[in-house]
Amino acid sequence: MPMPDFLTIGTPKSGTTALHAALARHPGLFLSPVKEPKFFLTDGPPPTRGGPGDVQTYREHIWRREDYEALFDAAPPGTLTGESTPLYLYDLAAQRRIRAAIPDARLIVVLRDPVERAHSNWTHLWSAGLEPIGDILRACEEEQRRIEAGWAPFWHYRGLGRYGEQLAHLFTLFPREQVLVYRYRDLVDRPAETLDRICRFLGVETGVITEVPRENVTAHPEPTRGHRVLSRALRVGSAVGRFLPARVSGALTDPLEQRLQQRARSRQPLTWDQREQLIGYFAEDVALLQKVTGEDFSDWLRPRERSGGLVGVRPAGQRQARNGRPQT
């Protein structure tokens, strides 16, 4: 079976779940039923150790080629097939694997203000009860130690936002006409126009999809005693669950995660002091990004007029996305 025609390869917490759901509505496109198969992240089985919850996530990787290709078996004749794994841009080895397997693939890259992206990433894991540090700045200070300990890339809050380095490497492998780079804010402010831009890039009819669904909205539970107790229980359950069948492990942790996110407020904006402390890490890379793309990203180095995500408050009854599972 053939490999997919296009991939959304970056970046995490930049609306890729919502984009995947939107593109799946186009009759000329077939999106994998598993939004984030992560096939190109390894050459074989995924790791067996990591940070809180990582082993359970690794179990969801679709790493066998026959299983990956089977994701696209149901594609109607004549449609373009695609999948969305936003960690591919960050993982330079994954970029090389994609180049070796599907050199003609079209690649979609969504770039979000790296400070905002890091904050949303941290909030996602805090909301899931996996992040033990209730302060984004202190959590970022732990990043190198966590990397050395083998924690999964989704914990690399700052590293994931160094887009200049990532795109510079990508453009040594793929011609620029095969790569579409756009801003997350364009998906927020001009969804119909941005979706048309993506459709033109893929070579399918424009004007067919005009809205981005409300998907994977990050909640922000208060750091209460109850949150601490539930989070600790969830991390213990995740640690025990690595030795249990996936279904049993999920039965241990899923109810705790639901409890954590009940009645949680929407993600809270960073203060300028917090933002300023994080900007310095990205300044040099933003300069490289501007050189690589020829576009101006200097607004990322200033205070923000607004802060927040794609869709604000999480829709009632919606849970945080587990992207390695089939979309329903």
C-alpha cells in the first residue's frame, strides 16, 4: 500500500488537532482515523521508559509499517491521504525518515508564538495531572534534566519552540515548494482563508471547508489541595499502569483525569514578567527563523495584546484529546 500524500508535521499545541478534524471534512482528502500515529518517530518499537504517562502514550504509537499503511486503506479512490503528527518537525531523525520514505510528500507546518506554545503545552500536562510542577517557569528549568532522563519530547516545552533550527534542517531535505508554513494566529483569525490556502497547497478544491471545529481545548485546573491529591494519584496510577495491559491501565487513570478537568477554567494568560523570562530563550532562534523564512516574527519578542488559544473555553462534555486513539 502507498504511504500518505501529505503530513501535518508541526507544531504541538498549535491547532493541529482542530486542523486535522477540519481537513477530514473535505471530500477530496482522507485523514487517518488516528490523528497522531507517530510512525516516523522511531525505526522500530517506541521506548519503554520516560516521564509520567509516557509509557502509556508510547503504547499508542503505530510503528509497524503494515499497521501504518492500513490507516489509509479506507481512502476513497482519487482522494489524497494524510496524517498529523506535530512532533515530526522537532524530531530531526523523523524528518530524515519521511524524506527516505515519501520524498514527494507535501508538508504542513503551523507555527505558534513559542512562549504561548510552551505555556499551552505545560497547561495541557498540568491539566492531565502529569506535570508535577505548578509553575511554567520552574517546569522549564527542569527541561534539560528531563531530557537527560529520557522524558518524551512533549515535555520539551522550550525545545519544541525552536522553529528556526527545525525548519533550517527540514529545508536541507525538502524543496520549499513542498512545505507550507503558516501562523497559528491565521487559523484563529481567518479560518476560511487559511483553510483555502492549505487546500490550494494540497491541490484540492477551495471553498469547501470554512470552519475549524473546537477540538483539544486545554483546561486549567486550579492548584488546589484536591488537584494535588488527584494528580499524585494519577501519576502513581500511570507508573503502575506501565506493567498492566493498556485497557486496564486506562481504567485506572482515565476517571482520575476526568475528575481533574471537571469545572476547570480556561487557560490563564501569562503575565508580562513570566513572558519576558521565557522570551530570552527563543530570541536567537527567532532571528534564525526570520532568516530561513524571510518573514517577520519580531512580534513574538514583545508583550502580547492578547493571550490564549484557538477556541477559548472548552465545550461542555469535551475531554482533552488523546491523539493516539482513533477519532470518533
